[in-house]
Amino acid sequence: MTAPVEAPPAPPVPEPTPLPGRLAGLAHLAHNLAWSWNRDARMIFKEIDESLWQRLRHNPIRLLQLVDPARLVQLADDAVFCARYDRAMQWLASERSDEHTWYARTFPELRGQPVAYFCAEFGVHNSVPIYSGGLGVLAGDHLKTASDLGIPLVAVGILYRQGYFDQHIRVDGWQEDSNDAIDFNAVPIVPLPGKDGEKHLVTVNTFGRDINIRVWKMQVGRVPVYLLDSDLPENHPDDRPLLSKLYSGGPAMRLRQEWLLGVGGVRALRALGIAPAAWHANEGHAAFMMVERVRELCQQGVSFADAVKRVRNRSVFTTHTPVPAGHDHFGVNEVRQCAQGYWNEMGIDAETFLRIGYMPESGTGVYHMTAASVRLSRRVNAVSRRHGIVTRVMSRSLWNGREAENIPVGHVTNGVHLATWMANPIMKLLDDHLGPAWGHSNDPALWEQVLTLDDEALWFTHSRLKHTLMRLVREEARNAFARRQIEATQLVGAGTLLDPKTLTIGFARRFATYKRADLIFRDVERLRKLVTNVQRPVQIVFAGKAHPADNPGKQVLQNVYHFTRDPRFEGRVAFVEDYGMHLAHLLVQGVDLWMNLPRVPLEASGTSGMKAALNGVPQISTIDGWWEEGYEGNNGWAITPEEDDEAGISTSNRLYELLEQEVVPRYYDVDKNELPRRWLATMKHSIRVAGQQFTARRMVEQYARAYYAPSILGDSLPDDPPIA
Ligand SMILES: *Cc1c(COP(=O)(O)O)cnc(C)c1O
């Protein structure tokens, strides 16, 4: 158990900012994260003070606190600025109603029937650090899209007061993790009042103690996100920090967090008077949300078996990991202590209660969150076609050994939120080329027109984005040098010698070992030849965090870091610290090629390559996850590993071969106008395929049609009584 948090943070009241009356709405705009995907709103904050905006890593609340008031007075008189401001405010106001949305048109009968969406992390914007990686960012993109489409989603998550850790790399390449408590004056999160003047809204009993939970609200366009917090003075000192850190503290803490998320989350929605008509658990972390609903029904006199049926009919479960070891599981004794006596309220005994999480291959000693989720959800999906196949095979035991093809697990391939991930200048190009409505369309024919984009304009735009990335990398290195007096080799390794004309490969994601960040170094000499070729050099930019408890992951990072300082690579291999959504934007928009080398079939989907593709950055990747669907032969490169390529030998050889024979020649093949025509064709196909198939709009529409609406309408499925 970690030490209790000493002092409660400063009162979470945003400082009143003296705004000129004409611009009074800015405070409101800054407090709804919808600003982050509205182009006018983003431009407004940038125009207020561009260098401050960049220094604050795009935090509008901080910006309004720190900007020179005279500047705002000046802008209140600026007609162009005010016109933009009015447009943004009108848009925000229109976001309050869901009348003219896709959902209202498609499912008029379902308006006003909320869908609850539970996830252990949400990555909505860099300024709210309550996410660690792909799962959280996907959940954030889901919320934004639900807002765009007008789906009445209400989200439930955890307010990690310590945020996700900040990363610093020591001179020897070892990752150090530091936590900065969230500054409640700088995030758009407000506490909701409890009952009778209390701070807490609900109470959950676990390990024999009552824990009071406070609920905070964060607004993401039309979608409210309710965040749970246990750090209240009336709670036991050991319980106060339970929800303060993301994915740390080992299984004991995880179990408590998931119990509080599931049980506490349902109670919070009830206390707020929200009655969801369908419930979506994004990953097994939220399985107790379904268990709590079973308990509620049992308390109302419904039998356990009927309660399970009713909860199943309204529940959707999305699984994200293709290996059983990656799924959360706990010892049954811990779960028994965690839930102490809870089963009495369900009218069942402890054994029946624990059987909800029984996974045959793990035995009776293990409580498996995936097994619990599958038992309590009628609609289950994986996150790519390939992951669907793997998941059906893997879950056979839960279906009494039924053949994989008869297991009712579908797939909805992940997608990314276009307005969040596509760079402004690329959107501008598409405005001019495709007409005004393109951003709201998955129409394949419309996206075909990307192929006729003007080469010169696209190349110029891409080059600008690349310059922006490299300027930022230098700026970060300059700061690190000034703050920490880092050494010359570290300055080089931080990317100060990167050159904007050189073919630049990006690799950024969590440093989980299966993602094999260091695979490209398997044959150092062969890579060195590629990188240091005088006429046609290559440079590589890495970023990413290893999980604080993942020492093998930290070793991979250390290995990569070591090469960034190796003079043999002439400063052409860089590692940029503190990967998060901010850096992710710059990288997916500013490199030339996105690299992804997961060990097949361990990448359920992957999403960073989709973000890159939307910006005309093609991907080179092993055929896994989304790339199995996304690779069309002209939008990047695919590597099919040989059987049993544990060491990655055939994968890395194929990677070198593709880089030497196809990628580098194509990139440097320029015509008399200095335009790489063939490369530009690859870029356009990347945008086309991503726009047609890999946006979150396509994904969330699919969830609405095939999962949410049928759950609410009670459409019958082939009756599949599971494994009760
Ligand atoms: C998109 C994203 C990810 C997911 O990357 P993968 O390559 O799909 O693992 C992780 N972290 C951040 C910050 C992201 O934006």
C-alpha cells in the first residue's frame, strides 16, 4: 500500500480571469474539451499568444490565466479575431442540442436513452493526464466521435490525481518516472456536489471498509465524463490514494481500483439520476460494472439467473488484448476479500459469485475479468478482423469448447478521431480539394478524390509539418540542456542534428516488449549503412514510455537510447522524451514513414499508424492488427513474418530489404521540380485508405448500429445461453 497523500490539493476552483465582455465566452470554451477538435477554437487560443500557447502545451485554462490582459483587450477590438470567436461560440452552442445529428436521424426512437461507457483511462487531451496509452486515447476518440454523432453517451472513469508519470531518461538510458499531481486549477474538471453538503456522492464497501467516493465531471463536447476519486479526508488513510495512480501498485491496488470503478461507477450514475439503456465495458477492467447491476436486480427481487440474463442483454464488452496473460485476473481469495459478503445481497453463495470470473484454463483459483465480462455481455467484440479470429479461438473454453467459427464474438476495427489527429494544414488542403463537407464523411468515392490532390501543395504542406516537428525537437533539447545541463551526446541523442530533408522514420508507442522498438538494430552494420548513406540518408525518431513496473520494457528503451548516442549513427537516431498525446500529434504529422514491428499476433489493432496515415505518412509494419485490413499494396509496406520468428530475424531482414530496395529509392526519386512523385502517390493512398476505413466515425457508427441500438431495442440474437 502506498503512503497516504499528505495534503489535499488546492481548492479546485478555477481562478476567475478578467476577460473583456466581448470575449467572455472564452472561459466556457476552455472548459469544454470540444475546443480541442474545433479548428476555430484551436486557432483562437493559438492567436491569443502563440509562444505562450506552445510553452503551455496547448492548455487553454492556463493560457487564460497567464496571458497579458492587455492582449485580450486588443483582441476584443480585432474584427477578424472576433468573427472567429463568434463562429466557435455558435458551434459550441449548437453542441448543446443533439437535434440534427447522425444519431437523431438514424435512430430517432433512441434519442434521450443514454449509453454508459466505462473505461479505466481516457486520453482526451494532453492537458488531462489520466491515460497511459493506446486504450485511453482510443476511448477519448470514442467520446469525441459519440459527441460528433450525437450519441447520448455518458462516460465513467477514474480521476488519477497523480496523472500518468512524467518520463526522464538518465544519462545511462534508464527511465525514471516522476509523478506530478494534477493541478485542479489547470484542468477542465469540476467536482459534483454530494448529498447533504457532503463531498462524496456514493459509498462502496471493499476489504471490509466503506470507501466514500467523490465524483468529478469533465465535459467532452456533448459527452459528460464522470471521474471517481477516493481521496477524501473521511476515508481510511490507506484508501485515500487508491485511485490516485494509473496502473501501478500491483494487483492488490488494481483489484480495488477496478472494484471501485465498476461498483462505484454504477452507483454514481444512479445517484446522478442517469438511467443507461445500454452499457459498454471498454476492456475487462470494467467487468464489475455488470456484476453491480446483477446485484441491483437481485435486490429488487429478481432471481440471480434472470438478473444475469437481463444484464447480459444490455451489455457490450470490447476486448483489446490477444493473449490471455494480458488480461486482468486476480486470485479468488483476494476477490473474496474485496467483495466480502457482497454475494449475500445477490442471494447467492461465494462460490457462485466467484464462478462469474472462472476461466477454465486458469483453474478455480483465478478470477478472470475477461471471463466475467463475456459471461455478463451478450455482445462481445474484438478490435480488428484478425483480433476477432484470435479471440474466438482463445475463448473456446468459455463456450464449452464450441468450434471457433460458431462463437458469437464479432469485431469492430478501431479507428481514430479525424479532427483530433489530422494536422490543420492537411485539413486545409482537403477543404480546398474536396469541398466543405468532407470531414463528416466516410464516403469511399469522396476519399478517392484525394488521389488527385496537387503534388506540389501536398509536398509543401508535409515539409512544413516536418519542419515544425524538428523545431520542436530542438526546442525540447534546448530546454533539457538549460534545465539539466545534459551532455553533448544526450543533446545529439535528443535529435538536435536531425535534418528536414532526410527520410525520417517515426516509431512511438508504449515500450511493451512485444512491440520490439529495438528490432531495427538487430543488424547494426546493415542499419548503419542505410542511415549514413551520403546521398540518401535515413533518420529515425523514437519516443515512448515503458510501464513503471516493466523492467524488460525499460531495458528495450535503454537499448534504443544507447544507439541514439552512438557516433556510428552520426546523430541520425533520436529519442524524444515524455511521449504523450502532444508529442504523438507532432510525430504522426511530421515524419515521413511510420514504423510498427509488433510480434504477430500480439497487436490487437494498433492505432498510431492510422493517425500517421491520415496525415499522408505511410506505414511499414508487420501484418498484424489493423494493417491486415489496411494494407492495400500502394499505401505503405507490409512484412509477413516466417513461422516461428521469435527472434525477429526474418522480420528484420525483410524490413532492411524493403527499406533498401523500395522505401529509400522511392523517397529520393524526385523529378526536375524536386518532387518525389511516386512517394507522393503512396502518401495519397495512405490518406485515402485511412479516411475511408479507419476513422473513429466509421468505428462508432458501427458500434451504434450493431451493438448499442440492438442492445437498447432488445433485438434477439440466436439464443446462446453461455456457460452459466
Ligand atoms: C495513438 C497513441 C497510442 C497507440 O499507439 P499504438 O502504436 O497503436 O500502440 C499510444 N499512445 C499515445 C499517446 C497515442 O496517441
